[in-house]
Amino acid sequence: MKNNFEALIASYIENKVGISENFLSDDLANNLKQNLLALQQKSLLIEAGTGNSELISYDSAVRSDSIYWLDKKNNNSFENDFFKQIEDFIIYLNQSCYTGITGYEFHYSLYEKGDFYLKHLDQFKNNPSRKYSMISYLNSNWQSSDGGELLIHQANNNQKITPTQGKTVFFKSDELVHEVLVTHNTRMSITGWLKCD
């Protein structure tokens, strides 16, 4: 696991975008995917908005995915495994990079065919607590024709990232404008933020 942590940090230092191809094991990714699909079957996902609880808006012309917030109170064994991995990464990040991360929040994200999320930053104007964004993908056998790439905008170096299973992406929440391109297949992830509250 330390190698995956180091891959995220090293690639982040090099390019402002950390990528670990196998941050999630296949077993964990598959189990989290099954959780997400079960939540969808029970109609427990909600329309995703933009902004935070103090200032939230819903506009399907900007963002059209559905989400479900992860919570330790649910005591789901696979989500708890995910939380443990994130907590271990935070310890490693704080010890190696002195980032001072004190908390986190994550949600499942489901994009169905035709869904997208236009260009945005992840940090709120009225709350700077989100420091780093992390996205872990749950899509096995993803093809280039499926679309749904994460497009990160950087000066002279836009980066298009395919949402393949197990891959995790890591970047500063207040620094990089990014978007999710239109997906042509069901696209699943766990998206969240490492925070300094």
C-alpha cells in the first residue's frame, strides 16, 4: 500500500496531479461498486448539486450525476475498508509532506449515459476547508469509446484521465479547474476531499 501512496504523492509533485493506477484492489473496487449499484436499485442516490449546504444549487445543464454520501454510521464493511485506507494515506501524507489534514468526506458518484460535469473548482468560496480532491474509480473493462474522462485544465498541459477501475487521482482542490466529459456508459466512482477543518 505504501507504494500506492508514494505513487500518488510523487506524481502530484511532478505534475500537480497524483495518479495511482491500483490504489483500490480489484476486490475492494468490486465490492464498493456492488454497494453503489444496490443503493441505486433502492433509489437512495440523490441529484448532485453545486456548492455546499449553506449555498447549494441544482442545474442539470452544469452537472447531471447522482451521489450518495458515505458515512461510518452505516458500518458497511467495504466502506470501512475504504475509510481505513484513506486514513492510512492521510497519516502517510501528513508525515511525509506536513499537510496538516484533519478530516475527510466522500460520496459515491454515478454518471449514467449522457451525464457530465462542466468545468469547476472543488473548493467553496465561502469555506476553504477542502484541501485535496481524491477520486477513486470503480469501472472495470472501461473502453476509450465509453468517454467519461476527467479533464484537468493546466496551462499548456490539459490532462485527460480515463476512469478505469482501481485508479485514484489526487490534486489540490483550490488549484485545478477540471470537468467530467460526457459519458457513454455507466460511470462509477468514489469522490471526496481531504480537509483541514
